[in-house]
Amino acid sequence: MLNVLEGAEIASARELFETNVLGAMAMTRAVMPDMRQRRSGVIVNISSSVTLRALPALSIYSASKAALNAFTTSFALEAEQFGVHARLVLPGSAPETSFGRNAVARMGMDVPKPYGAFVQSYFRTLQAASEKTTAGDVANAVWRAVTDKDAPMMLPAGADAESWFREEGKAT
């Protein structure tokens, strides 16, 4: 949800949490019995680099992804005794993908007038950033999460996400 809190509909926030958190929980719950029985598997949840630093106009989206992070890291402790691993991929800003357009189309972006200039200025700053994430960056991070048995729990995807990750003192 790309909006300030006052411009967001709670129903849209609920839908976002349904998708980003409860959807991941439901899928994990569905595949875990077979993985537990085989004593192997990797569950990869796609989070976001917005969980590494607070950003304006993304509070609801950031909260949903932070909840996904908390779920995944806690679930990983439950699953590891059965040889099942859980990982998080944290993409950065990916303008080549349709994520932003889809989010605005689905959730709207009716920013309240008092926040308008602030939000527009912030989004211009984001758009001008030289470091970005490509779809290939995300695919590579997911591939590493699945194939590298020594991969860390959290994997940044994209130059911007990697920079934020380093700034937060996390290792890859």
C-alpha cells in the first residue's frame, strides 16, 4: 500500500495483510507436512528491503512485510528440526517490474492533500535513486536461497537492497 496512513482504507490494509502474511502462512502450512515427512525442503518468502529502514508512505506495506519476516524467522526454528529451511528474500525498488503500477491500481493512492507535496517529493527521490533492483536480482536471490545450504536467513536482492542491508550491519 503506497500511501500515508490517513489516506489508506482499513479494508485495503486488511487485504494487504491477507496476501502478504496470511497467504504465506497458508502456503507454508500446506507444504510443510510433505516437507517434514521427506525431512527436506526450503520455503522462500519474498519480503522487502523496506523492512530494513523506515520509509514514509509505506507504513502499512512495511508492517505487512515485517510481520512476514517475524513469521518466517520464527517458523524456521520450528521447521529446522525436520531438515526444512525457511529463507527471506528482500528485494529493493524494482521499477522494471509492474509491482508499483499493480499496487497503485489495486490499493489506490488517494493521498490526503496535507501530505501531497511531502509524498510527491519522497517518490521523486526514490525514482532518482541510481541503485535499483531487477527481476533477475530477485530470481538470483531466490535461487541462492533454495540451492545454497549455507545461505543466510535473509538475502537482499538488488543493489539498493544490498546497500541498505550493509548499512544495517547484516551480512550476506
